[in-house]
Amino acid sequence: MQKITLLAVGMLLITGLCACDELVTILSDDEMPAQLPDEIRIGIVLPFSGKYVTGPDDPLVQLYLNGFLMARDEINARQLSPPRLQFIIEDDQSTVEGALAAYNKLIHEDRVAAILGPSSSTQVEMAFPVAEANQLVAIGPSSAAAGLSAIGDYVFRVNQPVDTLIPRGVRLTHERLKYQRVAKLATSDDVYSTSADSLFAKSLHALGVEVLSTETSLLRAGDYTEQLTRIKALNPDAIFVSAQPLDIPDIMIQARQIGIGTDIPIIAPLLSSTEIQEAGDAAEGTITFTSWSIEADTPYNQAFVRNFRAKYESEPNLFSALAYTSVYLLTEAISNAGSIESDAVRDALAETADFDTVLGSFSFDAVGDPVYDPIMLIVQNGVLETFE
């Protein structure tokens, strides 16, 4: 397998095989002792309580967290000497206020080298400016609303943004399905959902597709039957949904319960296997534009899937892969910078190009958004499979 070229002569080359077969290591503490402590503290911000989760043991959040932990454990196991990665994990409580409190604690009290998270675009929109003001590197593993990386020079994202995914996905599904009359359902109080819905509207209009209706709901509304009933009466060719992962299974289930058949596909960005499993038969025929597939044969992906299953006795999902990739991207940048100084790590991240990850060959563009190949999937027989 291809080894990563390390810039410093004194850098350790660690033998053994990590889940992605990469030899990512950190400079030994005798290389730049003034800049690299024995432990490199990294902040992790995730929702363990509040409206984005079903409880402290929410399976989606656990899969997300396990992606972070697996990457950390692999990297630390292959360090023959310090420094090693140490995570400081904070609950953002599914609120903007919680994310800001977590950022301020990690920056001013814990003095972390970088922050990974929060998960939602609504929180990232407000938290990224705090990182920028404090000149600290922050990476959003999963946030996907348009424009967030442009907030500043110290902020980066790993998930495909909707302004990359949606125009391409709409064009390809339109070529395949030939839909002409569609309906949209969107969450109106969520930055990601409104961003995705706006891009759906623009992309559909550009193709001459008639949008019969745009129904809205609130985040975690729970009951979408009123909106879906109005959509059903219009008999659309397809339904485009922009909502958070926790809302999607209820939307799919309720659509089928009121008689919207699987011949009318539900199209929603960035679905993971978790939502598909929760929706069961109601997910059949659903199409998603996304960043990762468990079946992808990109370098290192199958080793990642195999080792994740062995370690956690569960299947990884999209968020596991995004979290895992975030840790490797950050560690590679620290390694290349030979420092945890923010400007050096920022510059090294910005220079990331053609770095092999479980998502594929990965680069950052000029504003800190990711560049790699998106994927389109369809649910067939209860499983997400390649659609194109």
C-alpha cells in the first residue's frame, strides 16, 4: 500500500496495519519538543442530549463517536513514543448555546489544538466564527449547508456540502427517472434543511421541473401526515425531502402509511443506513445523494468496514466514516506541519491534496470545503445500493 510521505527526516515510520492501511504518525517529541506536547488534545463536540438525539445511547451518535474513537486508537497504537492523541469530548446539548459553550470551554480552559464538530449546520454556523475569532482550527465532519467553510480560514469541512451534492443529484435522477411534477417537504427551522431545500428549488427550476408544492414542518415535529396528505393529493412524480436524520424515518413511514407508494420515490440527501433500517420497508425506493457507501471500493474503505465491525460488533454508517476521516485528516496536517500551532495546522490542512481516505482521494478547495467524488444510492431490498 502507498505510504504517506512525511516531511520531517526524524519522523517515525510505524509498522503494522491500521484500518485504512495508512502509516499516519505524529512527529516524535524530540523533533520539535517546544511545539509538540506528549499529548495532543483535540476537542470533540457531539449531541449526547437534546432534540438531535433519542437519548444518551442514541445509536446514530454512538456510531459517530465510534468513528472518532477508532481513528484515535489506531493512531495512538502505532506511536512508538509520544505525542499521542487525547480527546476531550463535550455534549453540545443539540443547541447553538450548547455548541458555543463547548467551543469556549475547549478553547479557553482545555487549550485544545483543534476541534472536531459540532454535527449540525445550525450549530456550525454559529460555532465556526468562535474558532475563527480565536484562530483555532475547527473541522465540521458532517455539516453540509452551503457556505459554512467560507466563514473563515481556520475552518474546514469533510462532508459533501449540499451545493455540491444537490445540483448533480437532481440532474442525474432527472435523467434517469424523467420526473416532471414534484413536491418538496422541508424543515423550516434548521440551517441544513433550508439550505438543501433552496438548492432543490433552484436545481429543479433549472431543469424545467414543476414544483407543485413546498410543505414545511418544524424540526422533530414527529407528525408529518398533514403535509404528506396534501402532497399525496397532488400526485407528484417524486418527493424531495430536506430534514435532519432523526426526522427522515418518520417521514418515510408516514408517507407509506397514508398511501404514497414506493413508485413515488422519496429523494433526500445524506441518508445513512441507520435511517434506512429505522424506516424498514417504508424506505424502499428512496434515493440519496451522499458522501460514502459501505460498499465503496475506494482505497482503505473495506478494511475500515471490516475492522469497525470487529471492534464494535456493528456496521459503520456515513457518520462513522466522516468522523474517522476527520481524525486522519487532522493528524496528517499536524504531521506535515510538525507543530500544533494553529497557523501551521491550518496551512497544512489547506494544502491537503489527493490524500487517500475511506471517502476516496480527498482534497480541500480554496474555502476549506472537501473535494472528492459524491455517491448516489437507492434503497433496494432494504439496503443502500449504487444508483448510477
